[in-house]
Amino acid sequence: VGLPDLLQIDNGLELRGNFRNLRRFGKLVRLCLDLNVEVLFVPPDEPWRMGYIESYNNVIQGPLIRDQEFKNLAQVRREACRSYQVANRVNRYEELGGLSPDEFCARQTLRQLPEGYQPNFDWPPHKGRISFIRLVSKNGNITTHGGDKFFVGKRYRYEYVKATIVIAKQIIRIYYEGDVIKELPYEF
């Protein structure tokens, strides 16, 4: 529904880095940073955090995969596109006020790509935010990505916190229940 302010994603290696440089984020994350879309990584090994997306994938993929045999990749792409178009026209969602995605979009002013936009995948990035929801360990630590560990404090053990890298300021802020509890330097 247009460019979001925030994109919630899982911790797949293709998104959060690569084996040669675990702190270098994948192209999707770098694209989001370039477009000022905050990226939010859900806690590792908690797929229910992405339940809505998983459910939507079942709506699309189930009939698409079960009901057809594909001869080539072009046919897969065509049918997947058609399935998404039908789903966006027909399915209604409580979160959208009972409207289909197409109806909802028609009534909104959507944030679009700037005219003539050319993505900038340079590394390191110069702007944007990358956030992580993490469970604080029994020792009071969290791990964001690439093995980066931060001491949050033992009083937060077994609680979830949000850690946000603010790229322009080269800091990471740790939030608990919406309040900043720690701010540390962070460099790529």
C-alpha cells in the first residue's frame, strides 16, 4: 500500500548480511534505508511474529501451487501476479476497515517512489534506521546481527527490547516499553 514507514522482516541471512561480512545488510535493507523506510527485524526463531504475512502467503500460495502444474518460470510469474491481483481485489480485511487492498489504496494518498528514483546501494549507508526486537538473555545481553552484542542490564532479563540503529548519528538506542534505557555508539 505505497511505501511504508516501517517494514517488518525476519532474520534471513539474505536480509541481514552475508557470510563474508555479517554486518553488511542485504540489498532490500539498503533499499529501505535509501527510501527512509525503517527496517524492523523480528526476534529470531519466532515466526508467529510474522503470522499475518505467513497467513497471506497461504492464501496466495496454496491455490497457486496446489491447483496448477507449471511448465516454466515465466508461467509461474504470470500466475503469481494474477493470484495477487485477484487477492487484492477480492479479499477484505478488518485492518483495512473491511475493504479490499485495492479499495483501500484507491481511497488513500500513497507515498510513492520519487520520480526518476535510482536506488543507492552504497555501503556504509548514511541515513535511516534499522531496528531489532530482541529478548534479553539471562546475562542481560542482546544480539542484533553479525554477532553484535550489547549489555542492556540484568534487570531486563527475559524481557523484549527494541534496539534501533540511528545511522546518521552512529548510535544504537535500546528501548524498553517505549522508553530509551541505553544509548551507545555504533559504527558500520
